[in-house]
Amino acid sequence: MIRFVVGPDRQIVPDLTARLPGRGIWLSASSDVLQSSGAPEDKGRQSKRVEGERVEGGRRNKQGDGSNRDLARAFARAARGPVSVPSDLFGLLQTALVRRIGECLGLARRAGQAVAGYEKAREALRTGRYKLVLQASDGSEAERSRFLSGFGPELTIIDPLPGEALGRVFGRDYVVHVAVAPGKLAESLVVEAGRLAGLRSGSARALGSARATGRETGPVNDGTGANG
């Protein structure tokens, strides 16, 4: 879920860290929610999606055409007053999540909790302490699978960023493999990658390397090429 608040100018503001003051309005981090007229949830209310419909208070509401106007009306109902919604809210959210993933990974690197490169990352995994793997979303499927060979299903594998973006975090041109030690930063990476995957329609590549390895990717929402 992603929290939103109403700013002083009545504009809807994403609150990825859920720390901004004000009453929270919650939406599932899903493309079919944010690009439809499904109503946001006020804090404390529950809703779920069933076969392309919104279920709230026992009533089913058919999805709209995904217009920004429909989404603004839905936010206005939840906020109990008129609001304005950024015209490219969906794109802004994706950009913000990509930035946040990069920032969390940078913090992990500086804290000595993340190592990059084929051999260094595999060595970290061999210690049994590192359980989270980030792989470049545009990395070779064969290369990614080869990197994971010999390790069990206990690893959580995500690939929210391309190799160039991973490389920038580590001061390199391109990185394919990163191992991250357990901790709050690793948990944040898994959560944010799950949100981004939802906005990208939950593609296999966004969720992890299950397609490449033939095994399930770690549940991102509950966790809460070249040799890089």
C-alpha cells in the first residue's frame, strides 16, 4: 500500500515513508488501482480487488477508464473535499520509488551491508548471512541463473533496477549482482521493490528472477550481460 496525504494547497501528495502529518489515504501499489477509478481507502478502512472490480462496504464498483479525473474524484471522496491530483501521478510514483530504492541501497553500501560483483556477492552469500539478492533487471537471464546456482530457495531475489542504476550506487558503469545483509535497509529494499513491481503490473522481471531460476521469488510484500 502507498499512503497519500492532502497538502496545504489541497494537492494529493504521496507519502512513501508514511510520516507526513495529516489523515492518510491509502491505495494498493498496483497499476490497475492507480490507473483506474477504484476509490482510495481512508485510514482504517479495508477493501480488496476481485476480478477487476473494487469491493467496498459490500458494493462492487466497476473500474473506470483510468482517467486522471476519475482518480481525482475518488481521492476527493476519501479526503471529504476537493483535491487536485498531479497529472502524472503514476509516473511520479515510479520515479520516486526508483529513487528511494537507490537511496536505500546506497545507505546499505556505505554501512558495509551490501556488496556488488559476481565473485564478491557469491562469497557473501556463501557465509549464510546474506539472504537478499538484487540483480539487474536488464541482465542476462543465463548470467543471473548461473550466479544463483548452488544456493537454496531461502534467498529473496529482486530486480527493480537496471544494471546502470545499480552501477551508479557502487561507482561503476554496470552492476548485475548485489548481495545485501539482513536489517532494516534490506527490509526497506524488499518493500519498495514490491511496490514498484505492483506499479509495473507485477511483471516477473520486476518481482525477481523466478523465471530465470525456475523457483519462486521471495514474497516481496511480506518481507517485508556483463559480470557486475
